[in-house]
Amino acid sequence: MRISISIILLIFLFKQADKKNLFEIIKQADKVLLFLSGLVFFFGYILCLWRWEMLLKAAKIKLPLKRIIISFSGGIFFSLFLPSTIGGDLVRSIDLSAHTNRPREVVATVLLDRLSGYVGLVIVTLLALFLGGKFVQDKSILLSITIITALLISILLVLFNEFLYSKINKLLHSPSAGKIRNAIKNLHQEIYYFKQNKKVMLNSLIISVFGQAISSLTFYIISLSLGIKINLIYFFIFIPIIGAITMLPISIGGLGLRDATTIFFFAKAGVNKDLAFAMSLLNFFFIVLYAAIGGIIYALTVHHRRLQHHKSPQLH
């Protein structure tokens, strides 16, 4: 179904676009600016890796940076083929869980890593809306921001509010839900542990805000390479919304969904649909490029990981 959704969206978008004009736009893009945007894009991955490593250390999972990079690279690669970013998170959770024999802690760090990114996404959007609200008065944009903010508040309350968590836990009263209830309880305990470590949570949040800002900046530099000249504030409002939508596990790697939402939102800023489509495709090119590099790293270390799997890592 997810593959079908991506294919249907892409077919629809390519039918709507002037294909000759689209490829001409991409061909004439400023190569220096594209190279710069690729470097900025890569720096975003560096920040994400740093954030996850910090969470792993906070959970007292001490691993060599090389081993974390391998797992992180696998996550980047598989997120290209599996549903949204969730697929990549699943792969790195399984990979490090098997290596450390501490699945609860590893999964908790991956979930908190994703949650931190989502919090950063919402913060950047709200700040941009506060600073540049006069540029955006469209109801669909305001509704989108309201929904992603409300969703974040709900998630935070469930995870970090003991009263609400206990109420939800009671709903799983069925005997057949015993394993599920225990799994949720154990995971909640691991995540709740981080609430006590305010320094780690704050640092993770700061990194997430910078990471989201870099994502918006990447799109902005790509737009400059295509000759698009609109206020930078649009990117800090639109890109987080687009990122939140593409997190939904209804497409493969966000393909098609990301392009459709980019065209939809940037039309609000007066950007031609072919230009917006080209901007999204060039951003996807960087996703594919770094996913391929991540896949190579992951594949070349299969033998190394199998050898390590039989060793007991020194965890404290």
C-alpha cells in the first residue's frame, strides 16, 4: 500500500508538471550552491548522530563511536526503503539491541532521539511563525501547525505525565494484553528515567533545534541554486510542516508525499510548481546519496558485526 501511494503520487505529480521544463530547471541549477547545500545537509546528519550518541551515553550504553556510526548508517539506508523515518529507527534499534543485549534501553534512546527531533521541529516552526506570521495567513498552514503542536503536547503528556500514563495503562486490562502492557511499562520506565537527566534533555533539544534549522537552510540554498527568491522565513515555517507530514508511515521514504506537500505549501509563497518540484527532487537526491553511502558502510561491516555479536560489550 505504501509503495502504491508513493508511485501514485509521483505519477500524478509528473503528469501535472512540464517534464521538459522540470529537467531543464534542474540542469541549469547553480552547481556551487548545490554542492554547498549538500554539505549543509550532511552536517544535519552529524548533529543527529551526535544527539543519539549523547542519549546512548546517558542510558549508560558505552559503545565505540565507530559502532554507533555503523548502526546509524544502516538506519539512514533502510529509511529510504522502509516506511518513512520509522523504518530506519526500527533497523538501528534492532541492530544495537542485538549487539548490546539491552533492547529496552536502546529502543528508549531511539524513541527519545526521534521525539527530540520532533520537539525541535515544532519549536522552529512556532518561532518562525512568531517572527514571520505576517507572511503566512493561510488557514491550511495555521491548521497544520496547530495539529503538529497538539500532537507533540499529547505525546509529551502521555510519556512524562504519570497520571495520564497510569490511565492509559489501565485501559490495557485484558489478560491477552499482558505482554503488550509489560513492554509499554518497561519502555515508559526507561524513557521516564531521562526526565531526571535534565542536562541531557536540554542538550538534545538544542541540537534538535539546530538540526531542524539546518534542514530548512538546506532547502533554502537549493532554492537559491534554482533562482527562487522568496523570504527565508517561509522555509522555516514550511519545511518543518513538510517534515512532520513525511514522518507519517504512509509512503516509502516519504517519496511522493514530500514532493506533493512541497509543491502545495510553497505555492502559498508564489513558487511555481515546477520549481517547487525540482527543489524537492534535488533534496531527495541528497537523501539517496547519503543513504547509499550509509548502505555501503552497513554492508561492508556485516562480518565485523557478526564477530562482535558473540562478544560481550563492556557496558556500565
